Amino acid sequence: MVDILKIEDLVMGFKTYDGFAAVIDHINIKVGEREVVGLVGESGCGKTITAKAVMGIMPKQTRIDGGKILFKDKDLLQLSPRELHEVRGKQMAWVPQDPMTSLNPVFTIGDQMLDIMMWRGTYNVSPFEYYSRRRDKETVEKLKEQAIEMLRKVKISGPERVMQSFPVQLSGGMRQRVLIAMALIGRPSLIIADEPGTGLDVSIQSEILTLLEDKVKEERIAHIFITHDLAVSSRICDRIYVMYGGTVAEMCGNEELFRNPKHPYTLGLLESVPKLTGGVGKGIKGMIPDYYHPPSGCRFNPRCPFVMDVCKAEKPPLFDVNSNHVAACFLMKEKAN
């Protein structure tokens, strides 16, 4: 499988009033063409900011201290703002987790979809150019038909009515479907979904996940799916990266992760999932690391029930479990010896 995206040895943090927060610590992630890759972990483990680095939408306080982000063999970190905007606008798409704050409340859905279709990948648009093209009735009508058809594809009933609606007039599930339509309308090569369905009730969330899963397969798009829910990741992902403290703790295929987990953090996540037989998950003691003063060695060592002296002194590399399974834990080295 050809890799469409490769994150190589990325080091990234944030300058704040309290000092420098060293969040992302030498991570390596690959996504193949038409592959669904999950980023799984607790809130604050670096999943979303890693994806935002790919999209080039990091906060201004971000400082990148090393690494590469290769998209179709182009290092996105070396592109000019104009070049990055063009790649992001035409070849990548983002589905955020909160549709209400992601849609502009003062414009109709139709206006927002038309703007995306007209100007995706365009770095700067003058007011004259904008209004001139929006007055081209033939172009506008053609794009409206395409937008309505895309809304139908994401199973929105009454797409003509939705085009004339403001975001506040739609339900949460409808707004999330609109965002998926906006992401797909440009036929990107890579789509990144940041916990879509969060905040929706269970039945609507299931519908959204099914819709996203089906459309990604139909359009044959590479997909990064961000979630803290292992059950959701098991449903739609081909491979899963378990992230902890801005590092990759474990990576393997979907079925392998649940059948043969190796990293203590992965084991803790699995034990935290409520069981159908009843009872409450055990959870993981402690909290994610303080990024201003991260622990030396393995960042999980303060919470790990199997911690060894070497874990506090050295950062573990990714040890091979098998040909498609790696885990950043010195327990793997001990077992190999």
C-alpha cells in the first residue's frame, strides 16, 4: 500500500505565559491510500493537535522543533502559506467535532457551501472578485445543484430547504451531516474527522458514524479518525495508533489491538471500557503528564503498574511485536530477552 501521509519524528509544543509546553514528542504516523487510521487516547494526549499540524491550522503559539509531515511526498512544513492553503483546500478536508461552532451562524448553509465550492484552495479573494463571481447566475445555479446533490448523498431530507436554512435552524445531527457534505464536496484525498458525533445522542451518533464510514469507502478516501472511544475505533478503523502524552504508545491492526494488546496504557484503556456483564471499568490511576515538566524516560511511567528503572531513565523505542504491531514499552525488550 502506498502511503499518502507520513509524519516523521515530529516534535512540537506551545509557547505560553507559563513557559514552553512540550506536547508532541517524536511521533511517527503513516496513512496509506484508502486506509482508515484511528488515533486513540485520552483527552489531552495530542491526537487533535497532531491532526491540526497536518492541516496547518495550529495556534500561533505553536513551535515545531523537528520532523516532517509528508503528504504525497511534499513536506507540508516547508510549504509557503499560499502553497499549504492550496493543498489543504483541494486535497484535504476536516470534519470537526462541534458543528455549531464550525458553521457560521449568520450565513445560510447554501451560502457557506457555495463559498467552499467556489474558493477552495484560493489563498486570497478580493471583494470585487468575490461579488463578481457570486453574481454569475449560471455558475451559482450549477454549484447549487451540486451542493443539493451532495446533501442528498449524506441523507439529508429536503436539501433545498436546508440550503436556505441557518445553522441554528438545524438539529445537531443535521449540522454534522452538513459538515460531512462540505468535507466531501471537494473530493479530497484525505479526510480527518475529529470525534464526529460528540455531544449527539447515541442513535444519531451511530447514524453519523455509519454515514461517514460509507461515504469514505464509496469515495475511496484515506481517513484519519480521532476518538477516545475504543468501541468506535474498532468499528471503522483498519489500523489504530494509541497515543499517550504526545507519543505513540502502540500501533497495530484493528483486530490485533483487542486480541493482543501489549502496552500497559492500551491495557488500561481496554479495562476502562464498561462490560456487558455489568460493573464499572477499572480506569487508569493518575492523569496525563504535565507538558511543562514532562517525566523523563517513558511519559507513562508515573501511571504504569509495571514501571522499571529503565522506564524512568530512557524513552522506549517502538519494539516489534510482529510485522504489523509495535509497542513503545521496555516490557517487549524484556520478553524478547
